[in-house]
Amino acid sequence: MRSFAERYLRGRGLRPTTVLNYQRLLATRINPYLGEMPLKNVTLSEIKAWRSSLNPKTEATNAGAYRLCGDGSSVGDPTTQPRSAECCGVSMTRLWSG
């Protein structure tokens, strides 16, 4: 997941400050839990477990990390799947269903 997310960010043409913010979220919130996981193993249940493992005292930052792994439509409810079902540009719907 880590290497894919890094490649994804480089290929998006984002503003430098946006890339820095996303890299910070990856380094502090996403990669510690999901970074070494093969992308094919990032399932809905793993996303739920990751979301529930985040420190509840940093909800705003957690929400940003969750938005990076989806569209943020379900921020605050780790039991639902993001509407876009996309994490770093990968269709999670495809991964979750197959």
C-alpha cells in the first residue's frame, strides 16, 4: 500500500502543499497501519479496523486521512463504505468484491 500511495500522489499533479499534507497523513495515520499491507489485502474490514484504531482525540486529522482513502462521505462512521469506494485511486469496490 505504501509504495502504491506514493506513486499515486506523484502522478496526480497536485499542488505542493497538498502533496505535503497527504504525505504527512500517509506517514502518521495510514502507513503505520496499512503501509506494509499488500494492496490486494486492503479490504473493507481492514479499513474499518484501521479507522477504529485511530486516536479519537485527533478526529479532524483522522477525517483527513479517511478522506484520502475515500470521499469522506462516511467520515465519523467507520461501519460504512465511502461512496466513491476508492483509496488512493484504486477501486476498493473491485478489491472488496473480489
